[in-house]
Amino acid sequence: MKHAIVCAGFGGQGVMSMGQLLSYSSMIEGKEVSWLPSYGPEMRGGTANCHVTISDKPIGSPIITKATVAIVMNLPSMTKFEDMIEENGAMFVNSSLIDRKVGRDDVKGIYIPANEIALEIGNAKAANMVMLGAFLEHSNIVNEDSIIEAFKKVFGKGKEHLIDLNKEALKRGREVYKKNMA
């Protein structure tokens, strides 16, 4: 088992957090993990992405040249990473901000209105967790309890009051994924 995941979007959309949560939760479950962040040159609102590799065997390099999955939060990220996905891979698209479909026939496009759902549950910043929930439903890569445990490590005690909101965002992402795939 090896998953090569690219999380990408504008700075401030929580793509690094998404990658960290996947990484920490995978470590909690005893998997081999690599997390490689990359930031654009802008101070705010620039591009941000991270490569997350999760495997049951040691990982030779943190750099992903062919992703099994890309989770994209904005159009520039979709454009940049669409060709990086391997054949029969998947692209999770934040359809709240991206109005086009995946342009490849050999990649599964999964469209999640993450920003709209995040607003419905009361916090626009939870869009990344909605996307993460959809990805977890698709992949079953880690247990949701591990994600919540990782949340505590990544964000610390000061953010524990946000756990219920983030659980709801994960749940809603799972639900919309199931609905879209039915």
C-alpha cells in the first residue's frame, strides 16, 4: 500500500493543515509517512501545496512525481497538478471555487462544494476538513479517530474547542462523497 497525495490551494485555505493531519494520523496508526510543504513567494494569498506519502514500507523520497490523489482547493492548483496524477488516480475538486471539470478521462474527478458546506456548518475555515472527510471516505486511509488525535497534536490545547466543528466538517465531507458516488 502506497498513497502519494498532493494537497494544494491558496495560502490560508488549510492545505498544509490537511497534509499534517494526514501525516500525523498515519504515524499514530504506525504507517510510514513523508510530508513535504511548498509555499509560493507571496506573503499571503499565494500558492501553497504539500506532498504526503503514506506507505506500509519505508519511503525513499518525499518528492512526489506521480500522485495517486490530488486534493485541490482552487483553479490554479487544479491546473498545476492535473497532469501529475497517475492513470486511474483521483482529483478532489473544491467545486465551490472551481467551475470546471477534470480534463482527463483516465482520472476520476470528485467534486465537493467544500466552501458552501463549511459556511453551512458555521465556519468558512473548515472547507479543508470537508475535503479531508470526502477523501477519507474515498480512501479509508486512516481512521477518523486518528485524525482527531492528530488535530490535538497539530493545533494544541488552545484549539480543542474546534474539535466538534471539525468532526462535523469531516462528517459532511463523507456524506457528500457518498451522495456523489451513489
